[in-house]
Amino acid sequence: MNHSSDTFEELTSLASRMLDDGLPPEDLTRLTELISNSEDAHRHFVTLCELHSMLEAEPVIQDALASSARPFNVVSLPGSKSVASDSDEELPVTKSVPLRPLAWLTAAAAVVVATLFLLYSSDTNPSQTFDSAENVANIEKTESATDPTNTNSDDEEPQKQYERAVLATLGSGSQQRPPTNFSVEPSLADDEISYNRHIRPILSDNCFSCHGPDEAGRKAKLRLDTPDGAKTGESPAIVAGDTDASELVARILSQDEDEIMPPPDSHKSLTPAQINLLERWVGEGAEYEDHWAFMKIEKATPEDLDGHPIDYFVDKELARHSLTRSPEADPRTLVRRVYLDLTGLPPTPAEIDSYLEDSSEDKYAKLIDELMARPSFGEHRARYWLDAARYGDTHGLHLDNYREIWPYRDWVINAFNDNKPFDQFTVEQLAGDLIPEATQEQQIATGFNRCNVTTSEGGAIEEEFLVRYAVDRVSTTSTVWMGLTAGCAQCHDHKFDPMTMKDFYSLFAFFNNTTQPGMDGNAKDSPPVLRVYDSAEHEAAASELRKQIAEKLVASKKILSESKFSETKLAEVTPEFTNHGEESVPTNLGDGYNFSKSQPFTVSFRVRLPTTDGRTILAQAVDPENKNRGWRIYWEDRGILVELIEEYPNRLLKRGITRRFRPGSHVHFTVTYDGSGNGDGIRLFSGGKYQSSRFTNQWFDSLENDFKSENANLLVGGKDPQTGLNPRITEFIVFDRRLSDVEVETLALYSANLGVEKKEAEKRSEKEKQQLKAFLATFSKGPYQDTIHEMAELETQLQAVESASALSLVMAEKEGEAKAHMLMRGEYDQKAEEVTPAFPAFLPALDESLPMNRLGLAKWLVHPEHPLTARVSANRIWQELFGIGLVKTSEDFGTQGENPSHPELLDWLAATFIESGWDVKHLYRTILLSETYRQSSKTSETLAKRDPENRLLARGPRFRLDAEVIRDQALHASGLLKEKVGGPSVRPYQPAGIWEAVGYTNSNTQTFFQDFGAAAEHRRSIYSFWKRTAHPPNLAIFDAPNRESCVMRRERTNTPLQALVLMNDPQFVRTSRHLALRVLSEAEGRDNRLDRMAELLRGKPLTDNERKIVVNSLDQFRNIYESDTAAANELLVDEVNPTFTVKASQEHPAPELAAWTMVANQMLNLDEAINKN
């Protein structure tokens, strides 16, 4: 490098500090000076930024960097400028990786996209720029290029503009790391000191952990979070109005390490400004205030009654900072913003044109109402709620098996579309099962508290996990409705908030009275579970069939009581059972054990289980020469499992009894099958009683082909070839029909008394006589058997109706009063004081008549005078629309959370929400109609420095779209999106091996099986299957949470991996192909087609400058593909599903389609495409 080593070291130090923690203004000025004065400094700075980004995105790269000794390969297009050093010096920090043709082309596309960004930033005409093209280094863009004070020259090199944009953004903070020089607090020169706004945050951060609410952890018996604790006693810490007499002031000013507070070993310290604030506060009387979030909601009245109240409160705060609101966004930008916010989908060009052509004054309000009436409104709103509810399609722990709860997801969607009042929305989710005469929908709603992660791992202690489940429900409920970090009080009184340990376990008691087992059995239908019918007709049919079955059961008992049987009849019907043996079976079976997929059957036997947990065959009929086709019953991991094998191990139905058996115990086991080919057609019984079953391994639930093989070999109770063990089978019976539940129970009762028929009649007990009588009546011809068979037929019909329905996990309450114990250190077996359900003592009880169960808790939360619920909910809705809530810490409204940027506005919104009858759509409409929401998102360099996160709301919202919206938008723009509402989760493409990497052998989600066809591959992302230990990777890259726990606000990161997904993920490459085909088919002429593509993705056509760049890119790709037709054809092939391959034609030859595909891929990567402006 040309500059001196001292300068080099200074540059490296400043850049590193900037990337890690940010720089103060004077250092930022020095760094800018260094970069501006040297080309080598420019390059070195860019290299540092690139390395920092790579390491932040993928820690494993560090190993690759350390071991690499080859120069950096840079792909560049003709006319583009490489960002690598042009010196001969090798950079031993990256690998040279050979690029495949498609990868090379997508990398080239990335360079063109970057060039596109950089060139636009030099345009000073706001109407000729991308709203956010001037800063490609951070998702939270600034618009300094459009500011009149911008000194960029039109001929400034794109590389320099890029570096300046990076520097400006990193120096001013980001979404996750706000700069230290920004505050939403009012100027102290104009306002008196407020305890809540100025003092409490200082004390909470630095003092409350030792001198706060937690009595057990309190030091020196000093409490600073209450006036009594701070101002009373023999040596009060604070003497109001007297700083000289206040020990608090003396300690914060002390230079003695033994006296100063906070103490050095706390690794905390006060800034001079904070010390000055505390001194002034004590001198002015040290007035305390109740925490703002726990105070009653007070609705302020705007002084300007003509304008929108939201605008009044925003203008009032802006005036404190000598700022004003921005003008309204241009109509195209505003329409796209409203569409994305209300539906999660962009508008079509026709929809934009329709709005622009509408001359009515209320067209904007009409647009809002029309969009909120679409089904996509509920789908988009539900996505946020499901994050909070921690919804997933798997259990989340250990095997992470499939669970069936998607009807709850659909309930949430429908609730938003139906505009269910939020108070009712709350009550039904927390206590729908406790509502008198609860409907099916109200019971489904209780799935909210069945979304928690569960387990059935071997060695897990049921009582321990029941505690974990209740703890999770307390934490989630407290966070979602009250914005409280209640989980901090599980082991001790909360360190910062007034929630005691007793408060926590009193809430715990509300959730400690459910019927849910601690071990979920790895089953999709771990109880309590609800059968969900897809129509009222099916529900009525099922109800009628159950009624008829009950009537038949009563009739059968009457027939049985009046029947008489002789010893002769007994001898005729008693089967010839065979004892256990290596491969012994009843001699009259013939090939009656070789069943087909469409043939109902029953297999029943009594067995003494092995004394070890290893896999042992109990009975099977499989063909080892034909992929083990057949059926198998075996013992493994203390369970009994059944397999119907079409092709082992990839195509089979597997069912296992949920309960666990003791090794060496005697069990009567029966399996019945209805011949449907579906997993629901398999029923398992132990001791004659139906058992809840789990389905494992492959989690699809039907067979395509037969599992019968003519060469299947029968093995009953013989040695297992793997373990050498053999169980003791004392009887084995096969039926060529599915026995009814009554028949199975009768068979088991007879089995339990095997040999009683050999007793002399007068020596049999009355119980033995009744069991023999039932057995004879069941298995001999006559009125009783006829009735039982009729009942079996009704059960088969009921099974057919139910197999077309779904299941959903729900809540159910035990009888009796709910109780709990405080648990020392939160440990399940360290019980202390018994507690009963109660509301936190620091919050108002509000209504003494409420029942102390989940129903009472839910009604307390939505009581109109509750100080938290409406605030938290209004803040969450604001966060959805503006990217950041009025309270940024939407998950924490306690003393460690952030104060609201606009307190009066938050309370006005909360009060309005309650007054409207908790009308959710009304609140969205109110916010969207404000001028604050409708502002342009363009900013200036000055505003970007003063308020980079837009907390003061001097401009409109701009931030990167969420993961699901990015994917849905690509499908929508390409014309591929299937907008069906509701139904089971689907599995679109994802890379191979991800599930396997986290899966257990016996897990039914160990292996990913893709669903094929447009109805599955092109559904909205809210319907994608959510495996908690490996959620969809292309969504995870864009910060979608795994939903193992409640998430109130998503992180918003910016990494190179995101660009790689957009350029290379097969789903986005497919949408690029079809977007290209769409514009070629729907528009005529190059420019019209480019404009249509831009409109589909960003809502506006290209400007002249933009068109020049895109046309240049299109021409380059044409040249590439015309000289390499094979590469063009390769790009058009859909390797995931050939059905969606784009076929060339005479009208659209392969090179032309390929070139437009690459341009579409570039457009999908545009800042304006993946951001809401």
C-alpha cells in the first residue's frame, strides 16, 4: 500500500471500531478523511467491510479464511468495476472457487444489480431515483442522494459512493444497534426531569439488580425502586432536595473503589450526563412516579380537532426536536405500501392503474376497506400472531415429530378475516374450552396454549416437563398480552419489575390444571385432541353414527343378558390356540395371514414381552426378496409398533402405541385394519382397550400401492434375526375382517382367563361365567353377533367420515380447584408454599367476581381498565406497520424496556382500541388514514443522522420485507401463486439433508419429502410446514424464527446469504423464469416489458436512467446466451419439478428467454423489490 504504516494502522483501528461498536463524530470525521485521501485506503476499507460481513453471516467461514492461501476471484461484467485490489498483492483471506455456468451468471447478475444501485445514487432528481438505491450496505437505507444539500457529483465513481454510503450508515447505527448520540427523549433544556423518562432507566440499568424488587438478592437492605426504600431509614440514600446529605449522590461521585457506585466489579459505570441527571433530580426533590405502563390508560384530547389525532401527537413530538413531517408519498409508492401492509402481497399493474384513474376523494379509504375484506388480510395478520403463539407443525424437542394443529393456524386466519373483536379473540384462545357450551371453533382456538414445545424422550420425567409446559404458558401469555418478562420471576422475585415469585406461581396455577400428559408420546394427536370436521354435514353425519353405535351397544347388552349357551356350544367355538415356538402358528391359517391393502383384518395375540428394550419381532409376514413387503409387529424402546410395508424403509405406514410397557410384562395386543390404505385405518388395542397411537418414521399417512406379497413368510414369536431374542406368544388369532371395539374387548377378557372353559361349570366364578358368555355370544352365530357386526359396520362408516377430517390439539381442564406450589430455584421437585390462581399483586384485580381459572384470567386481561393489554396490542400493530413499535421493546413493557417515543399517542391508540369494542380492523384503518403513515419514506442526510430508526416519525416507514412476504411476492409477480386459504401444511422445495442433519432415527420428520404440484409448491408461505428444529431455510435466512418460543419482534439482518438465496434458490430461479415468460407474453416491445416487470415488483415503471442500465444488462445476457445456447437451455430447465420448465418457442427462443430470466432475477434482488418504501 502507498500510505504509511501508521496511517494504515489508524485506518484499520477506526474501521474495526466502527464495525463493532460505532464511532463518535470526531473519529467518524477522521475515518472519512482517510478514505477520501487515498485510493488504497478506499480499497482496504472495502475489504474490511466485506470480511466483517462474511464473518458476521457465517462463522464457519473463519476456518476457511484461516486455511486459505489463494487470491480472491472476482467475477465482473464488461464495463463494471471490480471491488478487489488491482495490485499484485495477494489477499490470503479467501478461496478461489470454480463457478458453474449458472452460478457464474447469477454472480454476474449480482454485479449488475450493485451497479444499478450505485449509479442511481448520483441522480439528484427525486423522481428519477429508486427510493432506497443509495445505500446498499444496510437494509435501513437513507436517501442522502435526494437531499438538496447532497454534494455528490454526477460523475463520482460508484465505488466511492458505495463506500461513503457504508460509512454513513454504519456510523449512524442500525435497527439492532442504535447510535449512542440519538435519543427520543425531549430536551432537558425545555422540560423538567421526569423519573419515568430520565431517572428510572438509569437506576434500572445500573442499580436495581442489587437494590431493586428482588428481596432475596437485595444488598445492604437498600431498595431504590420505591420512594420508601430510598428515602426512609436511619441513613436514607436520598434526602429530597439535599444533594450534600444524600448518600446516593456521594456514592456516584466517589473516586474510592470501595465506595463508588456502581462498584467496579459490576462492570457498569455512569456517564457524566447520567450523574448530572441524578444530582439534579435529587436536588429538585427526587419525585418518584409509578411505572408508566402500570398506570391507568389516559386518553389525551388533541388540541387540533380538525386534523387526525395521530398527526397531532406526532407533530407535537417533532416540534420538540425542531422537525416537521415529510410530504405524502407518491401514489404508486403509497399503494404498494398499503397492499404489502394489509395483504402481504404487492399490487398488480392493473390494480395500481385502477387506483390512479379513480378520481373520487375517498379512494384511499375505499382501498383500505377493500384490502381488509380480502382473505389475504387474515393470512398476513396471522403470520405475526403465529410468531407470538410459537406455532409449529412439530413437537420441537427430541424426535421433533409431526403434530396436528394446523386447524388452529386456520382459526387465527379466519379470526382476523372475520374481524373477531380482540377481547373475544383473547378469551377463546386462553379459555375457549371453559366457555359454556363451547363450539368447535372455540375449542380449536385453545390451540394457542398447545403450541409449546413438548417431548417424550426416554428418561424424561413427566412431572418436570409438566412444570416446563406451565412455565412456558405463563411466560408466553405474560409477554403477548402484558409485555412482561414474567419468566424472570420463576426462580426469584423479578430483579427489575414488581413481579414476585409468588405472583409468578399464582399465574402458573392457572395453567397447572390441564389434562395434557407430560410425555406427548411423539404422537400427532397427543391428548387432549379435537376432531375437526370440514363441514357441518360431516359433523352431523359423525354425530348420527355415534348415536346409532350407542343404540346398538345398548341392544347388544340386552341380547347378551337374555342369551343362554350350552357346554356343547362352548366346545364348538373355542379356538385351537397354539403355544409359542420358534415359528409356530395355528395349523388352519393357510395363507390367511397374507393381507392386501384393500383387505380388512385383525391380528390378536397375548405375549410376555422381552426383558430388554431392543428391537424384537413379535409377528410378521414379509417378503425379504421384495423390499420386505408385508406387515410387521415388533417391540422396541418399550413400545409395540405395527408396520404395513409397501417398500422398506421409504414407503410404509407405521403406528405405535403411545404408552410405554414394562419389559417382561404380559400384554394382550390387537391390531385392526379397515382396508383403506390410510394410517387412520389402523387401530391398536392393549388389554382390549383402544390406545392412542403415534405414527413414526415416514410421516405421510397413506400408501399408494399394495403391501401384499405372495412370497411373504410368517414368523410368530420366533427368534429375531437381529437380537437373537424371542418373546413368549401364548396365543395368536387372525381374522379376515376388522373386529369392532366390543369384539376386541371380549377377546381380551377371554384371553385373560384362558383355560377357564376347561373348568367344570359349577367351579367357575360368576365373573368367569359372564366372560365366557360374552365370548360365546361374540364368536358364534346368532342375534348378538349380528348386532355386533352391525355395530362394526357403523364404526367403519364413522372411521371413513373421521378420516376425511382433521385433528387439532386443544386444552381441557381437570375437575377440581387448580393449585400449584412455589418451586425453589424453579426446580420441579423443590416444592415450597402452596398457591392458588391469582392475578399479579402489583396490577389491579379489576373484577372480584371473575372465576379463578383460565376463563377468569382471560377476562381480566381484556378488562377495559387493564393498563397493559390494550397498550401492548396497539404497539404491536404499530410495529407491524412502521417496523418499530412506539415502544421498541414490544416484548418488554417493564422497567428494563424502552419508554414509548410518543406516550400520549400510545395511550390514545390503546383507548381508541378499547372504545371501538376491540375492533382490530378499525385500528388498522385509523393508523393507515393518518398523514403520518402516508409520508414519503425519503430522508435527508441530516435526518438520517438525527433519527436513523425513524423513531420521531418524520418520514414514512421503510424496511426490508419479512421472509414470507419476499417469497410470496416473487410467486405473485411471476403469476405462480396459488391463493387457496387454509388446509394442511405443505412442503415446497428445500435443499436435501437439512432435516436429516438434526433428525433422530425414529423421528417421522427425519427425512424431508417434498410435496409436488402447484397446489403445494406455490402456496403462501404461511402454509409451509414448520419443523421447529429445521424451519424452511430460505425463510430462516431472512430472519424467520424457529418458533420454539414466543417472538414479539423479529430480528432484521442484512447478510450476503440473503442475496445468494434470491439469486440461487430454485424457488426464486423458478419465479424468475416465469416472471420473464409473463412479461414476454403480456407486453409488446422491450421497454414496455421492462416497465411491466418493474411494476410487478416495485409498483412503478423504470425511469430513463434506470432503463439504460437494465437494457445494457439485457443486451449482455443476450450476447452470452446467443453464443452458448446450451447454457440458455440449461437455465430454462426446472430441476426440482420439470413440470415448471419454461419451454422455448419460435416466438420466444431459448437465448431470449434465458436473458429475460436473468434480468428478472436481477429485478427480484432490487432494494425496492425486497423493501417496503
